[in-house]
Amino acid sequence: MFKTYETELAGRKLVIETGKMAGLANGSVLVRYGDTCVLVNVTASKEPREGIDFFPLSVDFEEKLYSVGKIPGGFLKREGKPTDKAILTSRAIDRPLRPLFPKDFRNDVVVVATVLCVEQDNSPEVAAMIGAASALAISDIPFNGPTAAVNVGLIDGKIIINPTEEQRQISDLTLTVAATEKKITMIEAGANEVPDDVMLKAIKEAHKEIKKICKFISKIQKEIGKPKFEYKSFEVDHDIYEFIEKKFQKEMKEKVQEEDKETRDKNIDELTNKIEEAYTKKFGEEEFEEHKKDISEAIYKLEKKCVRDMIFIEHKRVDGRKLDEIRPLSCEIGLLPRVHGSALFTRGQTQVMSIATLGMISEEQVLDGIDKKKKKRYMHHYNFPSYSVGEARPSRGPGRREVGHGALAEKALVPVLPSKEEFPYAIRVVSEVLSSNGSTSQASICGSTLSLMDAGVPIKRPVAGISTGLVTNPDDDKDYVMLVDIQGLEDFFGDMDFKVGGTEKGITAIQVDIKCDGLTYDIIKEAFAKTKKARKHILDNVMAPVISKPREDISKYAPRIVSTQIKVDKIKDVIGPGGKMINKIIEETGVKIDIEEDGQVLIYSSDSEKAIQALEMIEDIVREVEVGGIYYGEVIRIMNFGAFVDLGCGGKEGLLHISQISKERIKNIEDVLHVGDKVTVKVISIDDQDRINLSMKDFKD
């Protein structure tokens, strides 16, 4: 049955339609936000996926270029693999939904958000996040929602909910918040050094609007929602867990208390073998084989309980640190002699090497997505090879996690980069994770700041990143323990990974992953306070002693820039027919040249003399031909009445009449001039048809 529900979001109409499209999906809604239309479908497998110990949720945000009236580029002329923006949006949809499914649920669930139409003022990402929660709410899939999301901007200190395209261009904040009626479930932000208190206020304002949308979705669910289907529970077998806990809890607690990750993993492996042997001895080989998977899950559950109890009850961490203590830190720069900038940042057993490269503006990334952004000057790429965690797996290229972590580091650094006018380079930083024991994305922020300063990029201020973790009492929102600088184990077994990047002035990026049902304002406020203190320690005591400000000059291996400004109508003269002029300059000097639409010419070369030579050639081309001007040109044609001279000004030529060559009479012009001769001439007149007349005799003795 076709149903339409309407409300208002940030002063604009929000409509949810269902019952008209995709009738075979478990849940389907068409979200209309202004003229933006996103179709969201959710489906679930009838049976659980066997042999897994996680909830198999898959989310796809599908950008269709017809939604903005574009035909895809490339040979095939159809959408290919998802853009980075689509991947990041898929992750943003996933994060607030995942904790709201039952913990023992193992059926495959697939969420597909298809962007059908885009009005740039109304975010398709927000529409997709609301649509996903709505489709799940009305479906028969077990889900403890609803949740909803909004974007937040900050203009002249004023908080704006779901800013328009024009407002986004001048906003100091790009914040996405997802939440239930009671708690915050996801935060993603990029910001121009926004203070903690302003960020918290923005999150609270977002939540006010989200609560209204959650109530709206709940109303729809009550009216047309299907009963949730029963599913096979994958809760850990109670009897098996009780046997293992009773016999091995004390030993498990001892085994996990180890600073070195490798040693700790070895300890757990040894204890696992011991538990399996004990179970086999008591219940027999056949019983062990039948319950092997249950035993493995029970061991994992016991390890998680020991780690959480130590933190929550004893305020003790597995590596012996205090709750707010950061792991040992170190950094160095200039490791690689021929790259433009490099740095190594180490935090405990997490180690990241970041390499900065400077290139021509024309080398910036071209974007082919559904928003209006066409190019990206700063690119940050994050690589996570298997050797970083001691595993033997072949590389298959970056996955969604790598794209997400690279985007977070990029977001953290963009606010401190110089403008294109101040520093006309495309900039790429690659963060190579060499060793991982948690917080690699935050180590990437620190290492990349150092590599940019090593490369001589005049950033406004250094940026550092740190994460906090959480262990909560599920029965009491106010009963929790917060950890600073979480390692891998604390991330896996904890309830939160609250990542914050920023400068001494304020926050530049946030990404929050949670495993509980949400965060209170008090938790968020405390996380901001703890990350701010930790950032200051890293900036002042670790990074500043190594390099406190960008190098005065860029690497000798980086391209130098010489620039000039020419009139827009002269661009065609510099390029020449078929690129003849610009290619000639490049061939003769070996430089690289970018010409911007506004007439700015950027000449890149590691040889400054060649760059100056190219600059002079360009200035000769664009020089205006004026009466009385003296030019050094080349004879290109000989006629019986005179010679035509190329003045070197964008191919402009003038006539040197035989009577103007010398004060003495000349009978045959070829007696004194030949094609290819270099001559100094003076412009004596330019007629109404722009014909230029030249003279040599006017300035000869």
C-alpha cells in the first residue's frame, strides 16, 4: 500500500514514501528532501551466515550521475567503482546503524541507498542516512532504532542545520551527527580549528533536530512497520562459557597483562591450546569437534570480560598504563633523501611513515561525482599492508577502511594548508602503516604534519591526532571509564573509538566509532577535554622539538615555481595554434607550465635558470606591440619591397619596408637581409587593420 509521510527538516520539506517501489525488499523508502531523491532498500538473508563471529552488515551508497544530469566519463559511459565520497558516505551510514542490531544476529543485511536526483542545497547523504533508518524501522529485520542524521555548519559563529550549497562554501565546520532520541551514535567532522565548546554546542543543536526526525520515523513504524522476524541466536553457549570462565578466568587475566602485542598474542594462543586440551580431556574428542566454534567464541568472550573488568573495576590497563597515559612517543623527519618531505611517527607499537610530494596545480585530482566539487588540490592516501599486523596476505589495493582513514587525516590537515595563491602546488601525502597496534589514523595525522613541514609547505600550525576509548556500564549512562590513546585490544573490546585531530587553537577533524547504544553529552565533553590535553602534549613535547615550523625552503628535488600574470586574451597566444608556442618553450627549457583560467602562469622547474628563460619567452609573447617600441625579432620572409619580421609577441609580425632598412639607398633587399636573420626594429606605425610597420634606420647612425 502506497503511503506518504511529510515533515520539515531545517525549514525544508522532508517526505518519506513507501509501498510504491521495490516491493520485494524487506523494507523500502523513497526519501524526498526538497528536490533531492534517494531510494533506500534493505534486505536480509533468510538464514544466518555460518562460520562467522560478526554481524555481516553491508552498506552501499550508489551515486548515479544522471541524478545531476551528467553522463559518466571513460569508454564504457557507465558508473564504475564507487568514488571516495560514496565510500565515505557508506561508512557514515553504517556506523550509527551497526550498534543498533542485536549482538547475537548473524543474518546478512544489505542496505542500498541509490541517489536518483540531487538538488545541491539538500544533502543526498543526509537523505540516505534518514532513509536507511526508516527502511529498517518499517522492515521485518530486527533493529533497535530509529536513528537519524543531520549536517551542521558554522558561519560567523552561528550554527546552521543542513546548510545550503552556498553556506557550505563559507562554513567553518562540516559536521555530520547521527543519533537516536536519547544518545549520539556517530560524529564525523572537518573544521577550521573550532573550539571544543563550540563543537559540543553544534552537536547538541544537531541532536535537537534529530530527535524530531526519530519521532517522525517512530510514528511511521507504528503505523506500517512489519513485525520483526525471529532469528537464530548466536549467543555464546552458556555451559561452555561457564566451564571455561570458572577454570581459566584467573589465568586469562594474567595472560592479557602484557605491554608487547606479540607476546600477548602468543600468551593467548598458548592459553587457547590449554583450554582446548582441557575441554577435550573432560568431554572427549567428538564433543570438542562439535563445539569447536563455541569454544573459540567463549575464549574470546572471556578475554573481553577480563580486559573490560580490569579497566572498569580496577582502572588498570593491559600494558600497565594509567587511564590517561599516552604510550611512548617518538618522531623524526628527513628519512628519505630524494623525496620532497618525509617523517616517521611512532606511538608504542604503532608506527607510520608519511611522505609528502609537491606537484603542479594541473596534477590535482579531478573528481567525477554528484556534488559540485570538481578538483581536489590536497590528496592524502593511507596504506595498511598485512605486514603491519604480522600477517601474510597479498596486497589487494585500498579497501573502505583505508579510504576512510586517509580521508580523516586529509580532513584534519586541510584547514592549516596555505591557499593556492600562497603556495601554488598540488600536494599529496601518503601514510604507510609500518606497524599497527591501534590509532594508526591518528599517527598518520601527526606524521603527515611533520612531513609537510619537512617539505617546506607553509602550514599555519602543526596538527596532532589522538583517540580516546570507553568502557561503560550498560545499566547506567553515568557509570563509565574513559581511556586516552587506546591500543588495538582496547578498541576491539571497548565501546568507543573517539578520534580527534586538531591544533593548539581547536579541532580540525573528528571521527567517532561506537559499539554501545550511544554517547551522552557528558562523555563527549570529557572526550574533547582529554583529547585536547593529549594533543597539546604531543604538539609541544614530541613534535615541536623535532621541527617547530616549516622549513624555509622546499626540497631541491621539488619543482620550483616562477609565476607571472598575463591578460586572459593572451592565453591563446602563449599556447599557440595546436599548442605550438607552449610546446616550443617546454622543449627548449625542459620546464612544466600551468596556465590558469584567470591568466596566472606557473612555471615549474628544478633549474631556476631554465624557469627564468621560460618566463622571458612567455613575457616576449605577451608583450604588447606599441608604436615607438623597440623589438628584437627574426626575419621570416623576404619580398622585393621589404622583409617581414616576427616580433616574438605571440606570433605578431611587421613589415620592414626596403626604404626603412637603412638611410642609404638599397637596390636589392637580399644584399642586406636574409631569412633567419635577427634584427632590432622599431614600430613606426600601426594602421586601422592592425598592420605593423617597422624601421631599422630610425635608431641607426
